[in-house]
Amino acid sequence: MGKIYMIGSQKGGTAKTTTTFNLAYCLRKMGKRVLALDFDSQANLTTCFGVEDTGVLDDTIGHLMMAQIEDMKLPSPKKYIRTKDGVDFIPSSIYLSVVDAKLRLEMGAEKMLSGILEPLREKYDYILIDTCPSLGTLTINALAAADEVIITVNPQLLAMMGMQDFLRTVVKIRKRINPGLGIAGILMTMCESRTKLCKVLTEEVTESFQEQIRVFETRIPSTVKVGESIYYSLPVAEYSPKASAGMAYRRFAKELVSYEG
Ligand SMILES: Nc1ncnc2c1ncn2[C@@H]1O[C@H](COP(=O)(O)OP(=O)(O)OP(=O)(O)O)[C@@H](O)[C@H]1O
Ligand SMILES: [Mg+2]
């Protein structure tokens, strides 16, 4: 049975999408069966997979969510799961924001995404959910569907701010909706090795959370190769095999798997 990870953080621009994309690819390279889900109406992950005009798609996660809310039969997975370089993915589009608005008016709608993903579990080793930076209904749906959360932290962006709110939400979801929900750990992304900030902030995050939450040993360095690789719709390890971030994502995938024992 596959494990569902949500890649999340309360902040924008912490490399959630970049992490989902590269982790999916690295896990695939390790021989794992991987499904990446774009659960953000910005559809950045979908673009990473090389889908250009997302606005015209009619087989996105938004459409599946809408069908689920309306109690309609879901199409067969063949209809909405795409594949690139061995990694399966479900695209998103701006339509997910319509779903977001609708979810707010629905009663007991926290488990809609879970209802879509549960039947897919048996086909995969890992399902990775890329989320948007908010604590709204979509994020709650992702937390209700996930087994564990990977929290991405960009040390450039006042890393600790809002983290407690995010953690409080996780605790609430665990109590009320998804008792099995855990936190896999905190991943430091976009670390500038030339500056002391990354080191200082990593220490700060580690000191504050060490007792409760693992801070992954692997840190993802900041490099222009990441932006370039995304432009070409490639994982960084593929775009530039020697790039530090690509090697770090490979190490991170191994580290993550190693904790499963
Ligand atoms: N290791 C890195 N080095 C340099 N740039 C990076 C790195 N990781 C991500 N970036 C860049 O930072 C920006 C934000 O990354 P990304 O889109 O993955 O963040 P996000 O958390 O998904 O953002 P959002 O909250 O908007 O969904 C992108 O332009 C991306 O190319
Ligand atoms: Mg994103």
C-alpha cells in the first residue's frame, strides 16, 4: 500500500512544488511507483511536467474534486492520470479555485480528496501532494488525505513565522479528521551556502522543534540550475547531473525512504 505525503507550508515560495517534482523523480529513479498530484490552482507542478495551457484541461484534480462533491462517479484513472519519465501525475488548473470556493459551503467536505486518492493507493509506493500556501479548505483536504507531511522551509523567508499556526492545524486535523496523520519532517530548501543565514536559521528551527519534529539532515542548496531546469520542464538532476540541488534531492529521497525502516 502506497504512502501519501503532503508537501506543505504556510508560506508561499518555499519550494513545495520544486520539492514535489524532484522528489517524485528521484523516488522513481529508485524504482518506486510514484504519483504526483498538483493540488494548487496555480498549476505550477503541472507546468513542471511540461503541460502548457492548463486553462483548457478538462481532466484536472479540480474536475475530479467537483465530481466527488457532486457525488458523481469518477472517471477511470486512465482518463486523468498522465505520465512523464515514468512518474504519474494528475494535473491542476485555475478550476481548482472554483472547487475551493464551493468546498467552503459544503458540509463535511474535508474527505473529498481522500476519497479520490484512497482507491489509487494500491497502485503506488508513493503519492505526493503539492499544496498551495494557505490553511484553507484545500489544504485541509490534503491534510485529511495524507499519512505524513513534509514541511518545506525557505530560510530566506523568516522561516519560523506562521509555523506554529501550521502545526496547530496539523494537530487539529489529527484530532478531528485524520488520526493517523504524522509529520515526516522539516526540509530546509534554498539554502545559500555562502551566507550564514541558512546555518543560523537551520539551528534555530532545529532547536525549536527538535523535540517534536525531525529536521531532515539533507538540506537543499540554492542554485540557479533549479530555475533553469523548471524552465525546461526537467528535474534538476536530469537537467544538470552535477548540480548540487539535484544531488541533494537524490539524497533527500534516500533519507526519506530510510526512515521507513
Ligand atoms: N533550490 C533552489 N534554488 C534556487 N531556486 C529555487 C530552489 N528551489 C526553488 N527555487 C525557485 O524558487 C521559486 C519558488 O519555488 P516553488 O514554486 O517550488 O515554491 P512553492 O513553495 O511551490 O511556491 P508557492 O507557494 O507559490 O506554491 C521558483 O522560482 C523556483 O524556481
Ligand atoms: Mg507551488
